[in-house]
Amino acid sequence: QVQLVESGGGLVQAGGSLRLSCAASGTTFSNYGMGWFRQVPGNQREFLAAISAGGGRATHYKASVKGRFTISRDNAKNTVAPQMNNLKLDDSGVYFCAAEGSGYGSFRADQYDYWGQGTQVTVSS
């Protein structure tokens, strides 16, 4: 069983930056592709970024965050972290990290096996 705990959310002004973190336990972290998703009330979780297993050579981003978000992983610390810059009002939502056993780092939420509880990000004007 994999446990994922997100942290780093909060209130930030538009144009500002946040760095989220997701700590994993209960598994060999480096074997898992890791993804980040965002959910706002009334909507499904939407893909933001993902990183492949192992050294994380492959990363994938939603078009609207590419160039603003950078995902990285530290297998020694069992963490995955998106650095989010130039945040916009519609970046607000609950951010979830997820782990998937294929190692690819999919953009599809249904490919992920484990999810964290989420951390709230609110971008204000």
C-alpha cells in the first residue's frame, strides 16, 4: 500500500509562486510514475503534470501550465514536487498527487493507483 501526503498549498497572489510537495511511503517510490492533478468544485480532476519512474527522464504537462510549472522528483527523499510560477486565478483548486505502477506518468487519472488527500491552492487577485 502506498501512502501519499501533499503539502505546500496556501494563498498566493496572482503572478506569485508556490512549491508543492508530495511525500510517499510504503513502497519503492522510484518504481512509480507520479502525477499532479487539480480539482475545483463541480469538475473532474484535471491533469497538470507527471513524471516518469526512475530518474524521471520523461515529464508531461497540460498545455496551460507548460512553461509555468516544473515537476521534479527526489527518489532518495521519496518526494515529488511541482514548482508553480506565474500563478493565475484559475490555477486555484485542490491539488492532488498520485502514483501509478506502470511507471510512465500518465495524463489519465484512471491510470493512477494511489492518491493523496489533496492540498488547497488559492490564487487571489
